Amino acid sequence: MIVERREYRLEVAEHGRSATLSAPSGEHWLTLSLLAAFDVVDGADETLDVETPRSDGDTITVARSSTLWERAGVTLDCADDSLTLTAWVEGSGSLTDVHLLGGRFLPAAPAANGFFPTGTSFRTLFSPNPGDPAKVVRSSAESAVLGTNGDGSLGRGHWFYAPPPLYLAFAADEVADPEAVTEGGWLGLSLAAPVEELTFVQALYVPADRAFHLTLEHEGHRHVAGRHEAPAVVLRPGAATAYDGLRAHRDVLASRGVAPAVVPRDPPAWWSGSIFCGWGAQCHLSSLGAGPASSLATQDSYDRFLGALEEHGLVPATVVIDDKWQSTYGHNEPDRSKWPDLRGWIDERHARGQHVLLWWKAWDPEGLPEELCIRRPDGVPVALDPTNPRLRALLGEVLAQMLGADGLDADGLKVDFTARTPSGRALTAHGPGWGIALLHQLLSVVYSEVKRSKPDALVITQTPHPSFADVTDMLRLNDMLRLDDPGPVPVAAVVPQMRYRARVAQSAMPEVLVDTDDWCIPDKRTWREFLELKPSLGVPSLYYATHLDLSGEALDDDDYAALARVWEQAAS
């Protein structure tokens, strides 16, 4: 069965287990595995037989006999500019790992059996999820993770964007730049489904010998009863650059109604003003032996930080009070030993024409009753439970106290730690929802309650998945280094890394502002280089007042003059 389209050629094998995707001129791209595996808590999904492919217009269906499911198969929709593969099953079970573009086959002897992935001739892989700061593209033989769980530990350092766009791009040549224009262009791979259907913690790109497949980790929290379709795998060839493909990814999601279309916004003018966040200055004080950085988010510290800047004529439009201004992360009440009068302090900043954002740690249940939390089997809390109506109501009360006129009257949130989305098969929640969908549910509550208290409040997140455009006003580029990595700091990679992150954010969510971040800069030379780049990336953010923390270098008059010039440039 051969399908020829403007952008590609597809040849489906008669046995139905694979299909060859090629350029119109015949160059091999992928040998697509048409197998899939929808594993459940009770066992692994294995294919016994595959039926002869059936064609109906532009649609090809390949059914298979499964060891677990009543019916199973994959549907291929052959449009002129894209090929969409949708794997499906019918039956019941609680999904664990769902394998796409690859699956297990148990034919009768003497045929080969085992796991059959998708073969590839592509050599370069682009992921929109930052990982190793020294890289912006990687070999197609390396793994990639797109999801909502990670931290600074080795092997888990993919927390910067949580979640990123569920998108990958491939190039036949070995290239080091996502903006490289290669012969044949880039092939984009999109996972497309409504956000409430993204009930997996992460999607894995699993490489093999000139091959790969995708794995979606549901961890037993997605219950199927009837027909279930995995997110559609949409393959679009012909993108000039990886970022062009990412922009097309947004269009794919919007055309399917699973993400909002790009509509220009008209944000309040103050959102675009310069930002000072005190975290880097707190870390500098900590490096001098003043205690943990989180213990230094105090009224006295911030008065000194802002006073030092004002001595050089620098008055930021927005001030972010970072970790840990609150007594508990769950209730977010001011720690009065640090902030004797936080409401009065915010009022003073308002009187000076400034705005104040409060740092909010996603998922942390500190101080909350166990029954409002996602818990381990022994009852120990792990995370907030947004599926619980009582937790949602409490969040509304907490956020009203943080932003309401009768509370602290703050002007918005810097949302952090979205990559602490709970992960674990043994965890239990009050209601349904898991993974990326659960994070969106949490942020939907937060965003709506913030806007209820103060309609022009600013919500900053690190969630450039297009379906999260409805819960964010500004995307933060996040920490520029992985400080727990052994070996020398990749100084030369910092500026290219932050440019890449900004391009990802601008491509996936062009209607949303970008917060450039500023931490943790390795040295002043790099800080100055990044400073000059900030106006082209987004809203310039400053994390230091007098010294850098990692190198200990002091800011001098020339540095403050450069800051003033960049802030003025951004304001214009």
C-alpha cells in the first residue's frame, strides 16, 4: 500500500507491522513501527497477530490481536502536509507505560519476536525541554524527556520547563544549531491531545540502534473502560528550522482544538517593566556564611538589596520576594520573624509606583492536613491534591489572603517547582487526574483564584506547553545552570542556552511575555554578555544587588550604568 503526498511518501508493508516514511524524492526517513503496547498494572500488552491494513480514502487502519485488550490497532491519517498515527485499544485496565511507534510482537515460529521500535535515518534530535546546559541539540541516539518531574540530581536534570511542548524535531544531518537550515529540512513530531488527556508524568524518547520509540508513563493512574486513544503522533516534514517546526506544532494543536489559537494579548504596561528578584542576592549572602539562602528572604535583606540598587539610580518596576518569605509553603502566611509587616512593606512599594510578586512553591503541602494531600500508602503526604474540592477551596482562601485588598495586596505570583509534580504508582489522590493533566488542574485553580482577587495580577510560570497558555501570563527561562552536575561549569554555554530557551518560549507561546531570569550566572563577563541580550529575549530580570553569588565578583559603576541602559532600552 503506497501513499504519495506533496511532502512525503508512505509505503505500508503488507504484513501491517511497519511502514516506510520517505522524502518525496525517495530518501529514507523512518521505518515506522505500527505496533504499540498499552501496558497495565496487571501485565504487559503484547501483539499476537496483525491484520492486513485496510484503506478508506486518506485513512489506513491496522488492527492487531492483543494479549490484554479486546481490540487494538493504529489509524494512519494521510494529509498532504502531515502523517498522523493514532494508537488505540478497547477494553479495561489501569495504564502504566504506553509505548508508541514500537511494541512487542509474539508471532508463531520461526518468525522473529520481541520489541520492534521505529527505525530512523535521522542523526540529529531537537528537544524543546532544556537539559544539559552545554547542549541545545543532541544526537538522535541520545534520550530525551518531556514532562513534569525532575530536579538537579544526575539523570533528572530536565526540570527547567515543566511541562515543555510535547514536540521533537529530527534532521538528517549532524547539526549543532536548531536554526540550522539543512537539506531536506526538519521533520517535526507532535503529541496532540486535550490537556485533560495528558495523564502521564512524562513522555520518553527511547533511542536504540538506529531506532527509537516513545513511552508515556501513566503509572497506573489512568483507568480505561471502553475505547481509549493515545495522544496522536503527528509527523510534519519540511520545517526550515527546528523553531519553525515548533511554531507549526502550536498550529497543529490549535487546529485540533486541543490548545488555544495564538491571539495577541494586551497586558498591563507594568508587566513589561524591569524585574528584581532577590534570590541571587540571598545566595550571595549565604555564600558569606549568613545561613541558608531561604533564611535570608527577609524585610531587612530586601531593603538593603533595593537600597543598593537605588543608590545607583535603579528602581525596578517589579520586585519578586523569593523563597522563603512564608512560614509554611501550604498556608503561605508571612513569617513575621522575617517580615514584621509585609502588608505595610508592599504598601510602601505601591506608593513608589512599584509592584510586588510573591514566590509560590507548587505542590509543597507544608503545614496542611494530610487529607488534603496526595499520599503514600502509609499516609505520609507527598503533594497538594488539586482533585480534592477542600484543597481547591483552601487554595482560594490562601491566594485571596496573598493578593486581596484585605490581605497582603501583592500583585501576582512567581510560580516555581512545577517539576515536583507527583510521580509514583503507589500514591493515591482524592479524584482522577495525573501527570501533566494534574499540574494543569492545579495551575487552573491557582490562576483563576489569583485573577479573582486581582484581575491585573501577573502569574509567572515555567510551563511553555501551549495548552498551559490559559494559566500563565509570563514564561520564566529558569535557572541557567545545573549546579549539582560534576565537573567544570559550562561558562561558554550559558548565553546560547538562554537564547535557545527564549526561542522555545517565543515559538510555542508567542502571545506570552518572557522573564529572562538571571541565576545562577557563573561570572561577571558572562553576566554582562547576557545582560546585553536580555531586551531581545523578553523582560529583563535582575537577581543581584551588589555581588554575584557563584564568583563573588562585585558590581561596579560600569555594571550599574549598563543595567540602567538595558532597563531603559527594554522600557522603550
